[in-house]
Amino acid sequence: GEVVGKEIRVEGYTLAAPTGLGVGEVTITIRPEDISLASKETRGAWSGTVQHVMDLGAYQTVLVSVAHLNLKMMLDKSHTLLEGETVWLKPKRYLVYYQDNSPAEVASAPQPLGV
């Protein structure tokens, strides 16, 4: 991604940037359990296509293609997703790695700034 002002631009979507982060290229990491399903109307939700669903007993792992990114998310069994289905996602927490490779965590369900 790229930091521009108070946001990070990632494949046409934006996330809130941590305070004090300089302008430039960054790497974003999002753990599978830190991505949740959202409605299409959710501000800043990311649109993607379900590529694969793997049943792992108490939960399922879902691979979703968002633009040129492949995101893995973990869901409980109350959700039924089908391969090829369009879904809307919202990162709840993520790490931002800047030039010195020190991570800055953005947590507590930040509100993405928009699409």
C-alpha cells in the first residue's frame, strides 16, 4: 500500500493510517481472524469474490480475491458462502510496516475511510 495523508491506499481501497506515519510505501498484514463480513452498504467495505471455502470443524477458512489480493478469513459455521459468490469484507485490525520494518498496529475495529 501507499500512505497518502491520513490514509493508506491498497488496490483502490483505503484504510486509516496510524498516527505519525510518513508518506510512502508500506506493507499491510491482516490476520484471517481480523477480517469480518460486512454488508454492501458498510462504508469502506471491500468487495471480493470467494475463491475457496475449507471446512475445518468448528470454523471455516475462506479465501477471497479482492482486486489483485488474496485474503484469507476465518468464519464460524453460521455463514454459508459459495465459491464464486461476491462478498463484502471489513478489516478489523491490521499491522502496517513502514520503511524501517517496525510494525504499527491499527486495532479496535477502525473504520476504513472509503473506497
